[in-house]
Amino acid sequence: MINQDIVAGIDIGGTNTAYGLIDHTGKTLYSSSIKTNSDEGAISFFKRLADEINKALSLIPEKTILTGIGIGAPNANYYTSTIENPPNLNWGYVDVKKIMSEYFDVPLVITNDANAAALGEMKFGAAKNMKDFIVITLGTGLGSGIVSGGQLIYGHDGMAGEIGHTIVFYGGRECGCGRKGCLETYVSATGICRTALEFLSNYQDASELRKFTKETLTSKDIFTAAKKGDSIALRAFDFTCRILGFKLADSVAHTSPEAIFLTGGLANAGELIFDSTKRYMEENLLFSYKNKVKLLPSGLDNNYAAILGAAALVTSL
């Protein structure tokens, strides 16, 4: 039997960590996830993750060789292979390459989770023939990966592209990064929940969202209510789209992308997020950019998008 080279793609999120084994064509041979549980500490987490990857390798029937590991994670530095004070994880400075080298003797590449998503979109998704685009990930927070001239923008220190931590309201909502008013505190799964809760306090409209508490309300609950015409839920989506739209208009001015891709849980709201965001973006674009920038969903399978993005880090070497 001929050996098959595969890579491990890992996406570390604030709540869950997805991982999978991917072949050179982008086919996912195995995928699963574990709870991140960042409070346990990074060393313990990566040991648990390594055990799961080794277990996955043993379950694949084909004769395979692991040739590399790609990791997407918040505040990950491509140049140093470290994670540096991630806002949604209870970690400080983590030398990922050093920790994982105790378990695997293969090349390891790590970058910001949204940067990984952008590479995945370019290698396996809807941006295959594009050289200038932006990927926005709408999950627990808001991440962004920026590709210009066919190259992912890392900046001089490996930390470029944090659109989610640009300020939209000075002195606004507290962010996990320690500042106030960051975009992701308004435009993300957690951000829209905060908006809905504020609107429930500020407006007297009847709403099925009133049965939820701060602890139980989710973005999916808001989506479900909005689809039924719930006024508070619809207000929350409109507010979220307005902020995202004008911030994307600002981002267009930096790199003049051909397209902006929205991915992640909140992007699954479909027309509720895409239609209004596109309208608000066009309203705020500089005239020379109007009607030139496409707003698109990811071309990757939602079930595997994050790990395909991480795998693309290795396959692009």
C-alpha cells in the first residue's frame, strides 16, 4: 500500500477546538473537536490535544504519514510560533512550537485563526483565483485575514490584520483585549447577544427573547426569533449589520479587495447578515470603491472550514 501524506489542521477557539486530518487535495479524512477549557492551562490543553490527534491517526485505515501541523488560534504569531495573550483564552504567552515538539517531530505552522481561514479560502475555497480579499470570521469574537497581491498580510511582527480590535465606539463596551469599544464587542456571536439584551431593556416591544437570561441567550436564539419577525431580534441584526457595514467600508480603503468573505457562526444567518451589511457597506464606501467589492459567504464546507484553513498553513509551505 502506498503511503499517503497528510497534515493535521487545528482551530483553537474560545470555547471549542476543532481538529482534523487532511490530505493534499483538501479532503478531510477525520475530524472532531474538544472543549478548549483554557482555565486548565496551555500545557495541559496541548497534551490533551496531542493525545486526540494521535488517537485520530490510529483510526484512519489508510497507511498515512503525518507531514505537518497547521494551527489557527487567536493572537497567534506566525513568525515566532507563539500565542500571545489571547483575549478569549485564559492564557498568557505560550510557545506552541516548543510544547508540541514534545509530541510530534514534524513542521508546525501557526497563525491567527482568521489568517488561517483566509489561506484556506485561497487554497480550497471561493478565493482560489483572487489575489486581493478579506476574510471576516464571526464567532465568539471577530477575526480577520487580509490578502493583498496574493500574499497574506502579517506585518513586521506577525500580528497584522486585527480588524476586530479596531475601535467603533470610543469608551464603548469592554473587550476581552482590555480596551473598550472594539468592533468584536458589537459584531460577533457574543456581541449581538449583548445588543439584544440592551434592546430588551431599552424597548418595550413584546419579544420571545424575554424568556432568556444573560447567561442563556445565544446568537442562534436571536436568529430564530428574527426569522419569525421578532422586532427586538430584527433590531439587533440591523444594528450589528450597520456597524459591520461601515467598518468594512473603512477596511476596503486600506487594500481595495475584490471581495470580502464572511464566515463563522453568525455568518450562517444568511440574508439577515449579508443583505443589510452589504447595503450599509455601500452607503459608507468612498465613491471610487462603490459597487466594486463583493460580499460573499465562504466557499468552504462549514463543517470543515476552520481545520481546512489551518491545514492550508502547512500545504502552502
